[in-house]
Amino acid sequence: MELVTLRELKHEAGTVAVAMRFHAQLEKCFQKTTKTGNPFYEVKFADAEESLVLRVWNNTPMFNFCDQLRDRAFYEVNGEFGLGNDGRSIDGRNWTVRQLDESEAAEVLAGSGALREKQDRDYAFIENTVAEMQDPRLAALCRRFLEQYGDRFRRTGAARDYHHARRGGLVEHVSQMMRTAVQICEAYTDLNRDLLVAGVLFHDIGKLWENAYLENGFTMPFTEISELIGHIPLGMEIVNKVWRELQDDEEVSTGWNDLEPHSERVRLHLLHLIVSHHGELAFGSPVVPKTPEAQALHYIDNLDAKMEMFDRGYQVAGELARNVYERVHPLPGKLVIPLPRFEGEGEHAESPAETPAGTGESETAAMPDSETAEEANPAPPLETAGENDRPEPF
């Protein structure tokens, strides 16, 4: 039986339970009681991208071994999985577990091959973009931060929910924001590229103490410092701390006082990007963006978060009708499948109508004998509009 990730399991689960197998860490297993007094277990598994909650009722064979499961241990789970009666939750039937060995657990912790490759590529892009910076102060600040906090950075999520809420998610978020920032500086050439790139790196860096995962697991603990201060003041503190260290290092900071713009203005403008990146006072920014770079950073941050929400939403939302899926919070409405890109070659593209008659190359003719055109392209449900049902002009 093929090994799947939790995201793949959620995507493939349907109304009919299917046999599947996954590797994950057990976050917690605790006993609860129904309204009628019957005991049941709530078991939460997690891997590098998703979490899964299974409920185990007292009349199932799995109930008796739940009290033997250990929190934060890594397991292989093998069973039948499908959608629950609510159409959203996942039901597990007749599942069994096997504890993973150390090498297997390490693979789960590192994530799927595709995720590891992506995050390695993203981190390398961050390092390379920092290496291209021209301002020696901002370049030194970014390099020193990556040297000191790189390992923690790579196991921090960008959020607890909604976007990039996974181990290493902050690296993905920052790298994609940097790609956007570099391109925006090509369009708006008056922007200070070095300042904007540094702002991207540091805007959420306080989350290393707010959204960091444990070294050996997928649990994101709450901390007193993040609750009492929050990631924006923490980010300012980290920048100031590393900046002071660099100033005290004469091999690095010699000549800084003679550079223009003045070094203190550079630090001040970078701090402004951190404190204003939420965009509005109502959203937690102590001040609103007051420079072009600060405004650009706010929009870049918001754009990347929203694109990630759409991407994940299409993978987990329930289908309501043809091309229409359930709303995924905090996006404002139901999801609609995006329009595919046109893959032709302009006026030289060959349309189906231009196919010479009698060539036998039609789509229907190419189908297997057992498949009719109607089966391959089923009509939309009665309650939805068909592909050719166009609305009247406004």
C-alpha cells in the first residue's frame, strides 16, 4: 500500500473509505466523554504539512489500544479512511499503528522529498539575495542573523493557521516575498532594494519565538514572551541586538559612521518596516506605513499570504458544485477554480475546428472504445450553469 502524506490523505478521502497508510507524529491522545456519558478518544496526528484528528469510539477495536499511544512518538498508521458524516472531518476505520524507528521518524520530521527540496531551494534563494545586497550595513545584518538563527528560522511557521502554518513555512513565505520584492524594484526603480529585501527578511522574525516548532516535533508551543510582547516588538529587539553586536565588531563596522545615508537612519527605516508591515493600527501595527518601502512590504506580505490561502484552500475545501468549492477562512468568499492559462501560440494555434475532416484525430475518436464523449465530459449538475451558459451582459 502506497505511503501518503496527511495532505494527500485529506485530498483523496471521499464518501467511500479507502485503504491508506501514513507516517506522522502523535501530538496528543486524550480521552473525552460524549453528552450521553460514553468515553471516546481524540487522537491528533501531524506531519510536516498537515494535522489530522481522529475520534475513536468505545465500540471500535481501536479503542482498547489508544491508552498505549505515547504523545510525540512517531507512528505508521494503516487503515481505511474516508469523509465523516459532516463531509469535512476524516473517519478512520480498523486502523492499526506501528512505532517508527529513528531513521523513519527523521524522515517524517524533515517532510516529504518535494517539501524538503522546496524549502532548501527557498533558503538558498534567501542567502543568494542577501549576498547581492550593496549596502554593507544591511548585508552584514542579514548575514549575521542567518548565521545565528538560521536553524531556528528553518523550523518556524509563518503563522499558527491560515498561511504557511507548517515547519519551515516562514522560510517559504520570506523567500517568495523576496522574489516579489526584487521584481517590484524592477518596476518601481526609486525603491531602495536593499532596504526592502532586509525588511522582508526581518518583518516576521519575532515569530522565531512565537511560531517556532520544537526541534523534534510538529508541536508549536505557546511562550510567555510571545504572549506578553508579540512578534513585532520581538522583531525590533532582534534587529537592535544584532545591530549592536555588529557595531561592537570593529572588523565589520569600521567606516560605518562615514557612510551615507547615515547608519542610524538605515536602522530607523528598517525598524519602521517591521513595525508598520501589518498596514493598519487595527491590524496590530504600532504605526502605519510612512515610506514607499513600508507600503510595498505591507502589500507584498498580504499578497503572498493570500496566495498561499488559495493554494491550500483548493486542496482541502469541499466541492459544492462544478468549479465551486467551500469558503476557506479568512478568504472573503467561496473558492472558484481559476481560469487555466492559454497554452496556444497566438494566431498560429490550431483550433479544433481547423483540424482537417476525416483525419480521425478528434478527441472522441481518440478515446478508448469503452469511454464515450459523455462519460469523459459529463454534463454539469442541474443546479449549476453549463460551460456554454453565459450570463447576460451588464
